[in-house]
Amino acid sequence: MAGRQIFKPDGFKNVEKDGSVCGFEFQFKLQYYRGITLSIIRDIAVTIDGEAVPRENVLLTVNGETFSLEECRTVVSPLYRWEFGEYATVTVVREGGLAKGSHHISVLQHIAPSYMPFPIQATCEADFEI
């Protein structure tokens, strides 16, 4: 599956906070030919095991700082660029995270570079184990 090349194979895991599992995360690369400021990200639409994740439950971490997708639209600082070839971490807020075992993920990256006459979308899919 081509999308597997952009997901970090060992980057899938559940996330704990205060002793309880509050979601899951994965690491993946930007599907664009150059690095971007976070302000051009329009969406990172996550579907896990056929279930769409609400947009407000998706967080993006770049260079150690975490942003909601709405916050990304205001981030123009060069400190928080998502560079070509670098992994970003996507956290999905979901009580209980994911059950142990096999899962299928589909992620739509939607960006809108100002110099392009149309937005750019790329769908990436992978099977993984927790």
C-alpha cells in the first residue's frame, strides 16, 4: 500500500494522560513537494477502522508544539513549519484510544498554498498494530 511509506511504522500508539488512555497518535509525513507553514493546512481528516474522527478531536504536533486544526490556520511562524521529509505527530482525542490488535487508518491531507489556484489533497492509508 503506497501510503505506508509516509506513516512511521512504529509511530502508532495509544496516548495516556493522568493514568488513563485518552486517545491515540501516529506520525506521518507531509504529502507535498516542499515544507509548509501550518497556516495553509485546511484539514487532516482521519478515518480509523471505517469511522470518521470529528475534526475538533484532531491535534497536530510540529517541532514540539501542539495545535488544533483551527489553530493551525493562524500559525505562520517559521518555528512551526512542517518540513518536507519530517514526521509530524497527529493525536486523536478518543476516550480509551484503540484496542490492541489490527487497525486500518485513512488520512486526507488538505492544504491550500496561496500560489496554487486550487487546494491540494492527498489520501494516505495503512494497516497497523497497537
